[in-house]
Amino acid sequence: MVLLAMLVVAALIAGAFNAATEEARMGVAAAGRQTALLSAESAIEVTIGTFSTTANDPMTVGETRDRSLEGLGAPVVVHVTRLDSALYWIVADAGDPFPGSGIARRIGVVVRTKGGSADSITLDRIRAHGWSELF
């Protein structure tokens, strides 16, 4: 009877350790997803604030330019595509903040051109449309 009781207690302890381990994994994954999302959002804001094209380096309609950003919590690749004369599509693809976890987030936003100094073009967020999560 004592042996059976010890076996039941050992099974309960093993179950508790398994549940705690799974809960920790879920917490790490949630933190990684949040880090990737914040990195993607930051990359889009950095791109909107620093993007500039001039008559010397124009983007044609349909052209996509890529750039990598580091130091935002997760590595991010930003793709800027010119949709027409006034609209651009910016997609931020945030990679894996914890190597091997497979966590990534991709968001996109449509922005419009705003006249800059010396015939340059800068981007401005369209207030009615926020970013959207892409798959």
C-alpha cells in the first residue's frame, strides 16, 4: 500500500513539473511574439521617419527596396514597394528573437507621399488606416 501511495505521489510530482515546464515554454513564446511585434512596429516607424527618395534616386511604380534593421529587439527586414505615384506599401518582417523558436511577425502599412525639401519625397502615415498583420 505504501509503495502504491509513493507511486501516486511520484506521478503527481512528475505531472506538476511537466505542467510548469509547459507553462514556461508558453510564456517564452508569448514574450517572443510580443518582442517581434514591437520590433516590426518600430521598424515601420523608423522607415516612415527616415525614408527619402529624390530625383537622383527615384523609385519606379512596382519597385521594392529592402533594408535590414538591427537593434530593435529582433532582426527586421523592411520591404518598401511603390504602389503608384502617391502610395507606398511598407512591410516589416521581424525575425526570430530567440534562435530556434520559429517565432516571427509580419506587419504592413500603406503610406502616402509628402513633399520634402529640394524635390525629395518623404512618407506620411494615412491616419484612417493602421497597420495590419500579414501571414
